[in-house]
Amino acid sequence: MKLNKMNPEQFKQTRKKLNLTQKKLAEELGLQDARHIRYIESGQRELKGVLLKCFEYYCEINQPKQQGE
């Protein structure tokens, strides 16, 4: 899943589809607190670099399975 064109609202919606709070996503990505997630969702920071790659990987391995898989 390529997320580098994701805007802040899309990032937030993706997090919610994964049923994660800001705090839980921060923990899953190895961040100290949810502040970084809030900054991305508010547009104060871009999702890029290692954090982008980690989020892409997290989304990939946690996609809901389709019927019949």
C-alpha cells in the first residue's frame, strides 16, 4: 500500500479503519506518545520517511481479510 500521497484526513480515516486510537497507533509505530499522530492528522507534519514506511507496512499486515482468503 502506497500512502505517500495521503492527506491528513485520509491518514485519520485509515487509522480509524484499523480501529486504532491515536495513542495506540503511536505505540504500534514505536512513538513515545500520540502527539506525532495528532500533528500528522492536523496537517502540522507530513507523513514521510521512516514513519511513512512503518505506517505502510502496518497497514499492509493489518488489512482485513476478504471473504474466501
